Amino acid sequence: STLFPYTTLFRSLVAFAVSGPGNPFGNITLYRTAFTDEAGVAKTSFRISHLNQTTFGGWKVTGSTIIGEIMVQDTVTFRVSWIVEIVSAKTVNEQLVDQTEFMRGNYAGVELTLKNIAMTERNATLTVTVYDPLGVRVDSMQMIDFTVKPNATPVTVHFFMHIPENAVIGNASVFADAYTAPEESSGVPYCPEVSTHFSIVARRYFLRVKTDPIGIVMIAGEGWYNEYATVDLVAPTILAISTEARYRFSYWDVNGVSKQESVNAISILMNTSYTATAHYVLQYFLTVKVDPPGITAISGESWYNKSVAVTLSAPSVAGYQFSYWDIDNITQGNMTRSVTIIMNSSHIATAHYTRIKYQLTVETTAGGIGRASCRER
């Protein structure tokens, strides 16, 4: 310590008091005495033997002497710590956002924050190693001559560690170290090792489940699944709109590949991401009636896909003559037994018949002989 820059005193006794950082384990205070040299400088030295909780922190050195019966003091402070230190380690994704779960086959980012308490830049060799839950090395990286800014300025650096497809699922360990130089150049540690953890999880794929037309029903099953999981999807067969309109399941397609017609239950092996679409057709109900009711039955009453053409034929009925069809009370033409209906909505088709009437004629002669005849009227 240099005292009295404007005064040169030779062989003046100077007392030094060295105070260590305050701590609950026991404070350190050292006392030394030294003469000033011809330049008026008094020097002393000491070693800090162990870097631990009692030595880390701020230190103060006070030099005291008498000049002309006046007590004069000078002080200097310094800090004891690791010159270069890894302050923290955490895992991040490729967008540098904190993340603690990573899928096999992807990259886990490791963010290190370092500081350098020296007043000049220091170069460090940084290493990061990842081990799986069984302690087997997953990946390791080394960065040589990384510059750490002075004056305890925090600086960050990122490593991206590859997780193999066959990595063991579970809690992985990350160990980070800072060295003065690479191992082959006799580098030694700057500071203690720092560690963190993250979870290795199975690769996951997303299954999107849709309907065509869009939004007519929610089918359970959409979400994220572990690789090779089997997902069962079941689409409702019928979706009622009203008593006269409905949707009927037609088929599934998975990533554009059609599955078996009318099979509403499928299984998907999640070895990639998929979009499963349940296709439905709109149907309308065709009601078929006869007037008068009950004189015959005409086939054709059923549900039909939208825009399908349905042909109805009115049969011959003993004692009745076919008259005409009407569709939704609109006459379709006289005596035409067949009618075609386009199912663009629900319809009611009615086949109209009229009862055949007969005229009985009876004739007699003067002698009482008669004859009779019958014919349609």
C-alpha cells in the first residue's frame, strides 16, 4: 500500500490491518508492520489459503502511520472470489425460452451465465456434458477461448445438445465447467462445476381431428401423443339435424388417404403428425304415401343423400285406377305412373288413385226374358 503521495518518508513504520469479509463462521483479521522504503512505500503480503465461506467476499486493508504527530491512514479494498465463475446454468429451447422437457431426436439448449471479477478480460474454455438417467453420456461440447468481460459483467453463452432417438427417457443431468485452457494445454478449473437437469421425453406428434363439413360434431381424440402410441377414433354414424334432415357418416381420411367406406372406427399409429377427417353426407327423408291410404304399398320411402335422383313407380291396384303423383302437393302430371324426385330437400310423394265404378244394365223382354251387362263408367 502506498501512503502519503505528496510526502516521502524513509524507514517510517506503517501498521497494516487486514479485515476479511463478515460471516457467521468467524471473521479474519491480520496485522502486519513494515518500514517505508526510499520511495516512501511500505509493503506487506499475505496468502489466503482456503477458498471457502470465510474467505469469499469483500476485504479491506488499512495502513496507518504517524507524520508530525498526526495519525494518517490509507485504505484499499478488494474482493475474493473465483476470477471466472459460472453463475448459473439452465435449459432453453431453440428460441432461448426456458424449457425443461425435450423430446428424443431434438436439441436441448443449455444457457450458461458467467462473470469475471478481474479488471481485464479473461478467456475461458467451457465444456458442457449431458448424461441420461442411467449415467450414460448423451452429448458433450467444448468451446475454446470464450471471452468473459471484466468487472463482474454477466455474459451468457448457449450450447445445443443433441438427444439421440434411442436416449433413455427420464431425468437427464447437465454438467458445465470453465477452465483456463483446454485439457491438452494443461488447463485447470476456474471455478466449481455447475449442474442442472431436464427431462428426456418420447417424441410427440400432434393428431388433428376434423369433420367435413367443418364443425358439425366434435370427435374426441385430437391432441399430442407419444411416438408409436395407438389412437382410436370413432365417428358418430348419424347426426340428426331435424326429423327430415341428417348427416350420415361416409368415410375417414388420414392425411388425405381414404379409409374403408362406412367404417366409422379407425386406429392410427402415431409415427408422425396426422390429420384425420371424418366425412359426412347430408341426407333428406322421402316420405311416400298413397291416396286413398292403405290400398297398396309403394317402395322408396327412406333417407337419401343430397341431390340423389329417386324414381318411384305406382303399381296397379285392383279396383282402382292410378290417377297422378303429387310432390309436396304439387301435381306431377296425370296418369304417369313413374316420377323422379331430386332430393335437394325432404319431400312427400303421394300416389293418387280413384276407385273404378261399374254400371249394371238389366234388360227384359215382354215374355219375361232378360239380360244384364256391366261396364266401367
